[in-house]
Amino acid sequence: MKFLILLGAILLTQNSFAYLNFPDFNPVAFSIFGFSVRWYGLFYLFGLAGAIGLNYLLLKSDHKHSSTYNANLTASKFNDIAINCFLAAIIGGRLFYVIFYDLSYYLAHPIEVFYLHKGGMSFHGGFVGAVVALYWQTRKEHNFWQVADLGATVIPFALGLGRLANFINGELWGRATDVPWAMIFPTGGNVPRHPSQLYEAILEGAVLLIILIIVRKRRLNLPGLLSGIFVFGYGLSRFIVEFFREPDAQLGYIVAFFTQGQLLSLPMIIVGLWIMLSSKKRALKYDKG
């Protein structure tokens, strides 16, 4: 909570400054037995725990109203699937970052591939890893789309906390700007920048979470609809925020003024639309089958 209090105090006094100084966060939350536990890692764990807890509450409501979103799935079984997908997402996220964002550096420093505490994760890679893990776990016992819909509803909660972790780490800051809430980041030079991590936390986290919960509560029972909304919503949110986020220094702009993040988000927008539009046809197929 310390970082939220500090951030709030700064924002309340923003009219006194031409820009905001980045809050003096200690990236280490606490140390135990000589081992430093960082906020970065804690927030990812909080995100996983919070997503599982939120889904437990939604599952209870689904079972109460006989919604097919429950996919005949117990909370315990879902938790097992979620944890495995989370681990697969970490592996996929790291591999995508290494391969698509800074391959030459990691070829020269291979041991640093395992330095997760320094940051460097690709959501697109994490998404691929989680989908592969989900497919593998649901191929025999459960319906892939129904289980995916359960996860899609709560993933934004973890995403929002993940972006706050990026903010605390002082990484993935935005482009230079003169807006009143611009910030000077420790590693961003003496230039006021967009706090793009917070933009992502709001769009990919809070806004997308609210939309998905509202749609889920309507109990439309269209397999894949929630998954499609999530994939499309994330892709669109990320594509927009990339216009405010500083491109990775080692990559810059890939095509014209488009970044690597935007190019990787375009397929998500297209695939998400397809998943949404085909959800009704999918429901009819399951009803017959």
C-alpha cells in the first residue's frame, strides 16, 4: 500500500510541479534469511492468488444459477489448471522476450535468461504458453472454451497488478510528454514521460475486468465469448497504449511508427474478433452434440 499512498500524495499536489517525480520506492518488499523478496515477484503472486479467489466467487455464482460457464469444473480443479497455466505463462513470457525483444544480448549473456527478478517478460509469450498449457490439460476431461472463459474473466486482475509491478520497478515507462502527470523515471533520463504502466494497468486491468464480469453475469452461455473479449480487449488496449509507451531501446520502431508490441497485438485483435463472432455457432454445435 505504500506505493499507492505515495502516488496519491504526489497526484494531489501535481499542480505545484511541471512534472511528477517518480516515487522513491524500495523494490525490495522485505528480506528473510538473507533473501530479498521484491515487490515485482510479490505482485505476480498476488495477481495469481487474487484471480483464483475472484474466480472462486464467480464459480459459486455460476453453480447457483446453473450456468454452463462452470464447465462441470470444481474450484479445486480450476486452481490446479490455473497454477500450471501460470507457470507456463512465465516460461512463455520469458522466452518470447528473449527471442523477440533482445536476442543478441541474451546470446552474449545466456545465464541472464534466468534473472527474472530484473524484469523482461512478454505478455504475448505468456499468453501462448498459457493457452498451450490449457489445451493440454483440457484435451480429455473438459471443454477447452468453457474453461478458457473462466480464466479469461479474471486474468485482467493479475494483469493490472503486473503493470503496477512494472511501475514499481521503474521499467517500461512512456514517451516524453508535457502532460501534468508526466513523471521523471530513474532510468528514463531527465525527461518527463507518460506513466504508461499505469495506463496499461487501467485499460488491460480494471476496465477489461469490469467488462468481462458484466458479460459473464449476463450468463449468455456462448462458449468462447469471454475468451474472445479478453483476447480482443487486451490486443486493442496494448495497441493503443503502445503509442504512449517508449519503444524498447534495442528495437525502436519495427515498421514505420509501429512497435514490436503493436505488431504482436494485431494478431490478438483479429483472433479475438474471430473467437467472439464464432461463439454463437460454437454454442449451437455443442447444443446439438
